[in-house]
Amino acid sequence: MVVNLNGLYGVETISEEECRNPGREADLVKLDLDELSFLAYRLDETTIIIENATKSTVDYNLVTLAGQVVMLGKVGPDQNEISFTGRGIYLLWFEGGSTDQKYKVFF
């Protein structure tokens, strides 16, 4: 299992008869790690999505690997759509609320 955001996770199986067999609630695992507070990915040629798993609105900076600031803005909790057509590897810095400054690599 690969996990990209904080949340409650469990395993479910599907039988040969296509019946769902959810795991027991006691087997669920809750993840709440600073490293999994944000997720960024490209939706289409002109839009990126930033998912914010915190309950706070935070500031973000999108920066090239050379240190050039490409974009500044704010993202609220949940899913945020942002217009962006750039291509390459960028650093995405988040700051605000109870979130310390951190970065994620964005392709």
C-alpha cells in the first residue's frame, strides 16, 4: 500500500464472487505525519492540484531548483486547483498555521 496523505487506512479484499470483505475497524491505521500533510500533482496541461490535509490555510512558494520564485499563493484545507503551465522539477514550500516550512518535489 502506498499512502500519499494523512488519513485512516485499512485493507479490503474482494472474493472471486466479487463480494467486498472489509477489514475490521480494529485493523485500521491512522496516519498523521507532517511529511504527509500536502500532495501536489498535475491535473492537466494548465492545472496543478495541491491537496492540503491540515485544517489551516497556508502560504506556498513554488520555486525552481535554481531558487527563482515562480509563484506565491495560499491554499486552504482539502483540494486546491492552481493554474500553472510550467514543466520541470520545482520545490513547493509551505508555511503557516501549525505547519513548519517544508518542501515537496513537484514534477
